[in-house]
Amino acid sequence: MEEPQETLAKSVKDSIYTLSVFIGFLLLLPVFVACFLYVQTYRWFWYHILVWKYPNLEVVKCTSTRSAMDTYRNQGVLSILLQIKGQCDPNLVREKIKKDVIEKRKKDGTLRFPHMKNCLTFCWGRYAWVKDTSTFDIHNHVIHVTNPVLRNRVVTSVNIQEQKVVEIEIKTLQRNQPKNYIIIFQIHRFYMLARVHHLYLSEDSISFGHLLMIDREDQWIQTPPQNIDSIENIVQQIFRKPKAVPLLYDHLCGILCNTWNELVFAYDPVLNSYFEKHSPNIFQFYIICGIAIVAILREYSNNKKNLLNIIRRETRRRRITLFQFWRSSINTLYPFVILKIVLSSFWWFTVKFILHFPITILHIMYETPMYLRWLFLILRAIGEVIYIFHLIYTAPRVLLDELIWPMFRKPKHHLQNTSLSGRKVVSWTESIPIDLIRTIRDKTGVASCEIQLYGIAAGLHEYFQQHKLNETEKILTTVRFVPQEHLLKSANRISCGLLCLAIPMNMPEDDALYGLHLMQMSLQEAMTSQTALYLASLWQYDYSILTNIFPSFVIRIILYVLSARYSVMLTQIEAHTKEMKKRHLVWGQEVESFLYWRPPQANISLSITLISYGDELRFTIMADDQLEPEYTVIVSQYISYIKQLAEDAENYSISVNSGLQSPLFSTIE
């Protein structure tokens, strides 16, 4: 144990370090503001120059992190594979997609998804849409492969993974076509493979649910009771969303609104005829002027008409003139008015204060619960404000510790030293019953996501062990918890932040429960210490803060350096609701399962996705082909590690119930 003096010295150093980083961040704020103004001005001029020089192109205005990482050989193309029950009717699919996606229009007559027919090109450092859509053909957008053959072998349900399903559509892809296409093929099952460039998703706000004609059901919007360890609950543990502050704000807005309405009713000459016969004093005149200013701003914001005409009309209605100001000043200084104010003050003190004071006390005692509720609400709001200020104060240090310092730590492991080619290979596991995951959860008390992450950690450990690669104590990864509705959505976009998770590699081979415990501790540490990083990633996804402040080449350098350290990307997708219903296409066919791949870009070598759908779990991986075939160990060993964990959890539960062991895991709250 550390001595009290050592603990105190460590605490002082920690506080000085946090304060120094925060002060440094404040000193850099003017630099960030100057960069923001420069970047926005430069991009504005550059955009208009490209529009003028290339009238046949529609230049993309925004710059995203994926756009900054895109290269000619490694573009951000997302892939999804649906396995559908029933027979394949390609003509029906083409007809529906053409009617409900390609040619679908809004109420004003414009296309709902305006760029689905447009080819995407790269022009002087900016993406641009080719306006000419005369070459578009729905048969090149929705491709039917009757006999999928690859490498002189017929693709079957047995070797579909071996043949690398993503390569099937590469063989059929034609140049100078929009980079959003669907491949349909039948291998005992009806499959739909879609690959879409990320700009179609972000610029047109289209999702795979729209593109693949997944039915819009009420369960997308309704929110029944959540699972105890659902993604929503996990994300809520990362950041405590303020509840008392919005409630207090609504109360104060209501009070101010009522007070303002009473003030307007009492002093506005338009509503109160008293001022038609009597001149106001100087204080009332100032109140009338304030009411007139608010009326002018409200009228101008609603109609955007001539401001001078609005000012003349509102001041004329309330008789706001220099003569009225002079007259109000004289009325205020008139001796009779001063005497009236003195007498009214005396009356208020003697009668209103002395006689009404006991009644006021009794009234306060009667409404004590309401005042206590207000007091508790104010105290909760103060606590939430302190929590937010603490996050702001510690945010620079968290970002520095999690993003900057790890780049200088050595040695590097195998995944960081691999020279990447940009070509991708994919693999996935067989389905795992979600009931198996829930059984482990119920017997150990850990969250479902921690169990799934343990399987990945064990697979990575096996990958390093079998191929005798340079080992490391942990692998730094970026993790996103994504609701299924974000991927197959029919409602509004759901924001999803990321965490920097250190996956432990010191997994004991004969003790799966201890390895699960290590994974749980690592995730809990990330969730408690990286709130600022999670919020920063949310703001980047929602408002593009990073890409708005720095030039594209600086963003590219930053992302390449960061991805060299965080070489593995994890995504966990599960249903937002408690129900496990499977989705259907708009014409009624059931989607039995789906696989999803996020492309690893920059220096990321592995992209892993955990998908919960219906009553089963899938694990997909997309890797750079320089890791082939060794990377398949991570996939092949995943199910075996989960099953071994289930056996150990069963033995552990029996030991706890018999009193031979004490619980080691924290209960989910």
C-alpha cells in the first residue's frame, strides 16, 4: 500500500497536471478560432472556384473524417449482406427500388434521394457528383447473378465464406457507375449484398433500410422496456444526461413567460386603455419601450420585412416619442407624484407588510412541500452543473492521455507494424444463440457486451499465440455501441459515440472467468474515465467539429497517426428494443439474418462487428489482405471460447450456490 504522503504528493501532481493542460487548452482557443475562420473561408472560396470551373459537377460541400481518410484504393464503402427466406424475384426488387428509392419524390416534387443516379468522382481534392445521369441503368444498380462463380468454382452455401462474398460483386462491377449497388443471388437462400459509398448515406440521409426495402414497422419508433444491459443503458452509464437542469429551465421559462404576459397586459398601451387618458411616469415609459423592442424583433424575425417600417409602426402604436419621454420625466418629478409614492410606500410597510406578514408565513408553511421540491430541484441542478463543468475541466487531459500520449508508447505489436495494401478480405462466424449469452450473463452478473468482447479478446490472444507474433499486454481499439435502428433505420438518426478500449492480452488459457473479469474491468475503466472523449466523438459525428477547424490534410495526418496506434475497430450492433422480432422486406419476405462490415481505413487493419439480430448473434470481420489467412483464427475460435465460458459459468454458478465460492462479478444495475 502507498504511504499517505506518497498518495498526497501523487494527488497534488495529478491536480497540477490537469490544471496545466486546461490552461494550455484555454490559451490555444484563439488559435482554434483563427483556424476555423481560415478553413471555412478557404473552403468557401475553393468550393465556388470548382463550381465555376466544372459546371457539369455538383461539388460536395462537407468534409467528413471518412472523406479525409479516403484514397483511390481504399475508399469508405460499407457492405451489408441480407439472407432472406423465400425465392428471388429480381424484377420485383428492381421495380420496388426504382419506384420507392431511385424515383421517390417529396411533396415539393424534388427527389427524396437526389444522388442515387449520380456517379461519384474526385476533383482537385474534393468529392463531386456527376450531374449527367443519362447512362444510369437500373440493371447496373441492381445486379442479378444467376450462377455465382469465383475462381472457377461455383459459389454454394457451404463455400460462400471461403469464396469471399464481397468479391462476387467486384467481378460484376462496371466502371463509371454510381457507387451504390445491390447484388442478388440465390444459393438455397435468397441473398442481397449491398455496397454503398459513405457519401450516399451522409449526403442523401439514406440508410440500408431504405436501400434494401426493409419494411417500416411501428416497432422502429416505439420504445418498450429496455433490456437490463441494452446499448441504451450502457451508453447512459458513460454520460449522465442532465435531467434537473432542463426541468428547472422549463419551470423558469414558464415563470418568465407568465411574468412577461402580466407586464404586457399591465403596461402595453395597445392592451391597456389606462395610458390613453394618463401619461406614464419615466419608469413606465422605459417598460413600454422594452415591450416595443420585443414586438419589433418578433415581427422582424417572423416576416423579414422592412425593419424601419416595423419600428415606425410599433412606436406609433405605443406613442413613443421625445415629447412623451419629456412628459414622463416631468410627471415623475412632480411633487404630487412624489408624495403619492411616499404614502403608498408607508401604506405598504404598515398594512401590507405588518398585517399580511403572519398570513404570508402560514401560506409558506402550507406550501412547504412545493418549496422543498423546488429546493431539491435546484440542488440537483447545481450538482449537474458541477458535473458538466468537471467534464469540461478534465476534458483536455482525457483527450491528451487517450489520444496523444499512446502514440509515443512502444513497442508496437504485429497489427501496428503490418504494411497494409488497401485490399479487403472478409469472414464471419456461424450464428450463436443469444440465449447462450444471456445464460452466461445471468450466472456471472456481467453485461452481454462484456461477454461478447471477451470472445474477441480471447480470439486476438489466440491469433498472437498460434502465429508466434510479438505479443503485447493490451491492444488499443476504438469501440462504438450502435443501436440496430441506426443501421436499418426508418426514424431519425441516433447519435453514437466511441470509446478507446484497451483489450487485455494476458488472457489465462485455463480460466475463462478470470479473462472475462479482466475484460469487464477494462470496459468499466474506459466508461468511467472517457466521458469527455465519448462526448467529443458525438460532437464530431453530429457537428463535424474536427473537420471544421482543421484543413483536410491536417485531419488526414491526425487520423493516420491515431489509427496507427488504434489499429482495431470494434462495432457492436443490437436491437434498441427488448423485442427480438425479425425484419421483413416491403413485399413480406422475412430477413433471416444480416451481416455488416465497416471498412477499415487509414492504418486500421481490422474492423470487427458484433451483430445481435432476432435470437442470434453474429461476428463479422473485415481485414486487410496482408493479414490473410492468419486473421481467420479470430473468427474460428470465437464460438469455442464463448462455449467454454458458458461451461465455466455453469460450474461457477454451482460453486457459488453451494457456498464454495463467493461472487467475483458486479451485478448489473
